[in-house]
Amino acid sequence: MNNLNPRERTLLLIIIAFLPLGMLYYGWSTYRAMRLHRLDLLVQREEEKLRLQDLSAAAMRELDRMDDVYNQSSLPLTVAANTALYQNYLSGLLSRHGLEFTLGSSKPEPVFLETQDRFRKPIKELVYDRLKISDTTATGSLAQLTDFLHDFYNVALLHRIDSMSIDLASPDKEDDSRLSIKFTCSAAILPSGPEVKAWDEYPVGRLGKSREALAKTLVARDLFGPPNVAPKITSRNSVELEVGSNFTHRLTASDGNEDDPLTFELVSSDLEGFELVTAERGRTATLQGPRVTKTGRYRFQFRVSDNRIPLLSDEQTFTLTVREPAPPREERRDPPPPPKRYAPDTYITGLVEGRQGVPRVILTNRATDEETRLGEGESFELDGKTWTVIKVDRRTVTLRAADELLEYRVGSALDNPLSASKAVTSTEGPPR
């Protein structure tokens, strides 16, 4: 330190003096950050605890609601009273649908849950009483059976069919219109269920589907029929149109099982207001929607499904390209026809005055050295056309070829007239 000058000593003393202050400030900042982080963790834990409490309360409310629903769906009164009541209900349901039946045997039985008490001793807690009716037999048609099953499951009642077997009532006679049915069903009686309740108070509509829809679902469970074949969308997957156009698209599909009704779905759409309208036969559907007013590429996702078990389907991504209209094309104009060239080797070589002062024109074919003299009104054939001498002057001659009047001077070839004009269609005679 003795080697330092006064200025350096001063700076060193200042650094040594402020070093404890800097370390103290750093320590305080670190402690404050750690404390804030801990507070944040405590707040997060409290928020998570409140969230779990809310979820638990919501779950308990849902459990209470479901408990109320199950209680309202339970059979009323006691087990002994319900045996006769439920037998009457089942008999009435079978009779209402025209099924010939014989009720099976009834047996109520309690269902326990094995648990432990507070001293961890095993105990059995009664959950519900089950009324079981075994081996009920019935005969009837398939339509009667499906109607019975619809009404059985459509009522909001804690009962079910445990097992069912179906066979032909008269297999020796090959009569497939009558079925032999055997089933076992059971119903639940909850300890907390209603003590008194009329049978007509049980609500209906639990299935959420019509009789026809349920019948189709049941018939589709043909385990011994041909294997199910997935449907296939056969229509094109893209189209282009001009902006502002109305857009409809016909969606078609095929299925190896010809009797399978198909269900068409519009899974997703980039444009709003579009929907699928299915045809009556169920093999086509039409995508309809409003007028498309903006250019771009829009995608639609289609799905077609059959009603077999297992259900099979096919999907397609359809692309609609909307573009600006093409600019108007200019009308194509054909080039003007080239001028007609008549007899390029034939020349007018002279104009003479014949006998009786009748003027004549001399035509010379230089290719053959043939010479022809003609007066007014006379005609000749050349190059597949009829030529007629119309007028002969001292210096010019007028000829008619087809529908044109051609004027020549001496020395001109027939393919190089002085002028050409449209010929008059009808004349009294040669002009004078």
C-alpha cells in the first residue's frame, strides 16, 4: 500500500468502505426474493385448495342429484309389495303389445357391499334389494318384440333385461313371422327410494329415440349375416367456381351391403350456413348453402356411416376453390379474305371495232397462245367461271365474273382489274 499514490489509496479506501454495504444489499435482495417466492407458493397452494374444494362441492352436488334420480327411479314401497306390483306391470306391458307370454318365477334378493366399521371389523351394508323374474317366455312377431323393448327401456325405472334368447316359434314349418322369446329381467329397490309412488308417475323418454330407430338398431345386430362392408364416398373431392355463384354439391356413396341405410354427416366446414340434405333412398346427400362472396380455398369434411354392428364409416375432405371471374375474351375476328384472282394467264390485248361498227375485245391466253374475240353480251368459260362482256369502250372493257363487275384497260391481266364492284342481280340487257 506504500507504493500507491494518494489518489489510488483514496479509491481503495472507498472500495473497502462500501464493500460491506454491497454485500448487505445483495443479501437483503436475495432474502426478499426468496420470501416473495414463498408467499407466491403459499397463495398458489391456497388457490389450489379452494379449487379442489369447489370441485369436491360440485361433485357432491352431482352425486346428490344422481342419488335423487336413482331414488326417483327406484320401485316404491317394500320388497314384498313390489313383487306383485312389478309382475302386474310386466304382464300389462307384454299384453299391451300382443305377446303371448308366461311369467317366470320371482325372487327378491338383497345386494350387500362388504366394508369395515371404524374398528376395522368386516360388515355388510345393504345397497339395494333386487327383484328378479327368471325365465319368462313369450311368442310374437319381431315388430311386437321391438315395441315391447322400446317401452321397457324408455321408462325411467331401475330395471333391465339380464338375458334374452330368441328363436323361431315353428322352425319345422319354416315360419319366420313368429318368434319364441325367453328372457330374465330384474328391478332395483333402493333403501332411500320413495315409499309411495303411482306407476304412471315414472317419466318416459330415457332412450331418446323413436320406436323405428330402435327397431333398426336391433335388426342391424345380425351376427349370422354377411360380414359388414364399409361404405365408400364415390363423388369427387374438389370443385371450382366463380365468386358470387350459388354452390351445391351432390355427395354420393356406395356400400357392399345393399340393404344398409347410410347416414351422411357434415363433420366440419370452413363456411357458415351450409348443411347436408339426405335423399330418401339414403345413398346421396346434397350440400347446400348461401352464395359464396369471397375468394379462397374452403374445406368441408364429410362422413358416411352404415348402421351395422360394428358400425363402419368413410370420410372425405372436399375442397371448394372460389376464384375471380375470368376476364372477357375478345371476339375473334377472321382475317379478310384475300382478293380473288381470276385467270392470271389471260390478258386483254386489244380493243377493235368489228363489222357493222360493233366493238370487240381481244383476249389472249399467254400460256397457250390462244386468242378470243368477243363483243358486248357474249360470254366465255374460263377457270370454271362464266365471263360476260358487259361494255367495251375505246380504252376500257367491263366484264362480269360471278357476282362482280370488273373493269380493265388494254394490257391488263384478268387477275388485276382497275376496279371491282358488286354486280346487279337482274338486268334488262347489257348496259349501253
